[in-house]
Amino acid sequence: MLDPNADVYEAVKGLRVVRNFEDRQISEEHLDAILEAGRWTGSSKNRQNWAIIVVQDPGQLERLAECGDFTTPLRNAPTTLVPVRLPEGYDWDLGRLSQNMMLAAAALGVGSCPVTFHREDDAKAVLGVADDHGARFGITLGYPEPDAERAGRERSPLSGRKPLGAMIYRDRFET
Ligand SMILES: Cc1cc2nc3c(=O)[nH]c(=O)nc-3n(C[C@H](O)[C@H](O)[C@H](O)COP(=O)(O)O)c2cc1C
């Protein structure tokens, strides 16, 4: 019944974070393809009020890792993308941009994990991002270690999802 787009549906539903990566850089071809998928993300009024910083320098990665409380994936990964919200950009658009790049990465065999910069001002200072811009999250990228996703899911208390019945309402939000 899901054909002909069953693969796309399964990819969307099956996306899971990867926190352990092989010790090698992702190819430029894969990086370009992931960024290109991001470029085509729709945005409010098509304003594309974003920029993306590709961080691969080990010193920069280490400094960024200091800016959040749960940045082990960033320390493990060879590349981190930082979507920057330009002035008047929307967080909604940045979320779509990020998810599109993560889905595109998965389609290419590249694992990813969002990481939060709890000290966003520090992250912005590391990256040279101006005060009136946002840089709250990074997306780590790398080739998954064999079995990384399953192992991560089994270890994580955060895996699984609430049932639909716990989140869907009809016509009005009633608690
Ligand atoms: C906005 C956002 C911020 C996140 N920040 C972090 C983070 O700082 N560190 C981390 O390890 N994972 C982070 N994650 C990953 C979530 O923990 C993960 O998406 C969630 O637990 C579901 O995991 P699963 O994809 O394995 O089902 C973040 C996810 C989102 C959407």
C-alpha cells in the first residue's frame, strides 16, 4: 500500500542517531551531497535565512565540544555541521534544514547526531558568529562504526517513542 515511495517512508521513520563513528573523514562527495540536500530545504517565504559552517579542524571541534553538556558524539565524529540562524530566520526552518541533511546523510551511509551547545554564546565565539545570529546546535557526521546505531539505541534511555495515543488529539487539545 505504501508503494512506490515505501523506501522514503521507511527512511524517514527509521532515522536514528549515530554517536560512534569510524576514524576516517567523510568524502567530499558525500559532504557536498548532504549540503546540497540542505540547500534545497524549503523555508518561510523562501528566505533561506541560514548559513552552514562545516567544522573539520580538530582544534575547532575540541573547542566546540566544550560548549555543550552532552557532546560525546561531536568528539567521536570527524565532521560537525553548524546551521547558523541569520537575523530574522526561524528555528522551524533550521529544524527542517537539519533534518533534511540528516536524512540525506543516512541515505548515503553517513551517520549523524544533533548536539546542543548549552553555552551558545561560547559556541558563537568559537565560530566567529555575530551576536544577532543563532548557533545553538551542531550535527555531527561520520561513517557509523559497525552496529553503532543498534548498540547506541540499546544503551540509551532515550530510545523508543511514545505511542500515538499519547500525542495525537482531534480538533482540540484536551488533557
Ligand atoms: C534538538 C536536539 C538536540 C539534541 N542534543 C543532543 C546532544 O546534545 N547530545 C546527544 O548525544 N544527543 C542529542 N540529541 C539526540 C537525541 O538524544 C536523539 O534524537 C533522541 O534521543 C532519539 O534518539 P534515536 O534517534 O536513537 O531514537 C539531540 C536531538 C535533538 C532533536
